Amino acid sequence: MRGESGIAFSMPGGDVSGTRQSRPVDLAHLARQTMGDRALEQEVLALFVQQALSVRDKIVDADIKDRLLLAHGLKGSARGVGAFAIADCATDIERRPEDVQRS
């Protein structure tokens, strides 16, 4: 039944099924984190977007130490709001901080 409904279920170890792969942000996870407070959801998402844009602008030119710090902070924030794909990307950067792709 994975992915058949719009509901995401927490799995042991923090994994999420259902909407995790189908949406950029797992809104069910975010609602749990904010106890269903829609105004708080909007505020938290706005702060996350600001952080993500700031990290995007800094991470490519950062030295390895700063790149690790930026990726780690983004990973935690992304997991907090339910942006698991972004958290996975940040984890990849933490694992290979010297691998920089410039566009």
C-alpha cells in the first residue's frame, strides 16, 4: 500500500512512507511537527526556504569545513520540515564535501 494514499506514516528509525517520494515536503510530517498549527507550518516553511537559499548561495564556494557545517544544518532543518530529498542531498554533501559541482 506504499504511496497509495496521501498519508505518510512514520517508520522505525525515522523513515517515512507514503508521500515522502511524491512531494517535496511531507506535509503530514510537518503537521505533526507543528501540532497542526497551519500558521506555524507556514512560518517554519518560510524560514526553511530562506535557509535553503542561503546555503545554496554559499555552499559551492565554501571551504570543506564550512561546507560540512552548512550541509549538516540544512540536513537537520530539512528533516524537521519533512523535506527528506533535500536532507538526503545534504547527507551526500557531508559524505563527500570535497566533491563540488559548479554550474
